[in-house]
Amino acid sequence: MATEQLLLFIAAGVLLNLTPGPDVLYIVTHALRRGARAGVVAALGITAGCFVHIVAAALGVSALLAASGTAFAVLKWAGAAYLVYVGVRLLTARNTGFAIDSGADDVGPPRAGALKSIFSQGFWTNVLNPKVALFFLAFVPQFIAPDVVNKPLAFLLLGLLFNFNGLWVNIGWALTAAWLAQRAAALQQGMAWLDRVAGAVFITFGLKLALTDNPSD
């Protein structure tokens, strides 16, 4: 991959990880309720879940490229439709959906058992979400050159890079949310613009994917 293409991949990945969504909501909720430590553990659980999707997707890349044109087209259009759908949802979102229950019982510094539960819930919430797998199959292959010999390895390396960068973004969410624990309303208002920018990015990637030819042709 050329340096410019790699930088574009990193920038797009960071931007997408900055976008408020289910994973960010999970991290921020725990950070606001129980502090930075709980938020960081939530981020680690979600990152661990992403590794499962990355490895599974990488192992399936070679089978995908060797499959029939019909199978490739079905997956391509499914991925494109999903990316455009996410983009439209972000563009039309009225708010980021951060709703913190200040009266919850699980408020305050967590104990070791609670941290284990936070990590486990974040892990399984991500692993059991099929949309995460579809996202990796739709996003990462766009940055793999058609003439790459070992496409599964290239997919795996890009996926790991995406996840590594995403971990630090998610930890940033946790630390920021903990710092602004008493100002949740201001946090919600300040992120509205990010939804619009990320929405346009998702739609662009969806349209690009829709116009991609089968690399095996």
C-alpha cells in the first residue's frame, strides 16, 4: 500500500471510531457512571471483541474472492447498503442518544468483579453483533490492492491496525467522559457535528463499494 493510501486508511479509521455509536455509548455510559477505569475496561472489552471479527473476516477473504460472481455481488451490495444506511442515519440523527441514569445503582468506583463483568459484556456485545463483521468486510477490502498476493494477510494486518487505532480512540472517549461526568449535557451537544461528517464518509464508502468490480474478474 502506498503511503498516501495508508494515511487515508488510518484517518478514515480514526474518524469512524470517533463516531458515537453503540460501542461508544457503552464506553461513555460506564465512564460517566463509574469513572475512567470502568470506561477503559469497557474499551478493552470492545476491542477484544473486534479481534474476533477481524480474524474471522480475514479467514473468509480468500473464500470470498474465489467464490462466484453472484456471491461477491450479494456481499458487495449488502455491505454498500449497510454503509449508506449508517451514513443516512448519522446525517438525519437529531441527537447522539446519550441518556445517563444518574439514579442507577451501579454508580461509583467499580470493584474487580464489576470490572470483569464490564469487560465481558463489552466483548460479547461486540462479538454477537453481525453488523461489525459486515462493516469490516465492507470497509477494509477497499484499501487492499487487487494485485496483492496474500489478501487474507493484508486484510488481517489492516484490521489489526484499525483495531489498534480504535483502542486509543475508545480510551480517549472513556477518559473524556469521566472528566466531563458532571457535564453530560454539554458533551452531547458538542458531538452533533461529528455525526454529520461521519455520515457523509459512510455514504461515500458505500457508494464506492457499490461501484467496485469483482477483483477476481
